[in-house]
Amino acid sequence: MPRNPIYPFIQKSVIYPYKLYPSICAMAYTINIVGPECGFKDKIKELMKDCPLKQEHEMGFPANWRSDKFWE
């Protein structure tokens, strides 16, 4: 997880470092710097549309993760 990110990163909410969500955010952050045109964030949002809410929670996604400015 970036300590002092130069670019926008997820808002400090309850993050469990042993869950999948922080890893996906770190990957999205890095990919957005290296290749912003690849659309990684959009692909994750589309993939998660089919994910049951209980599974989102188990992976560490906060309830309001889609509204975080990082995912816009």
C-alpha cells in the first residue's frame, strides 16, 4: 500500500491488509500510472457487478467502494 501516494488513492477507511481489496487497489494504482489507457479499474468494476455482496465483503471490499473517488 502506498504510504504517500502522488496520485489519488483509496480513502482511508477500514482496510484489512490480508484481504484481496487492498491488493487490487495497489495494482490499479500502479497500472493507472504505467498504462492508464488499459482500463483496469473499469474491468474490475464490471467484474464485480456479478459478484454477490457477501463475497465482496469477504474479499475486503467496503460497502461503498464504488463511490470512492479512486474508482472514478
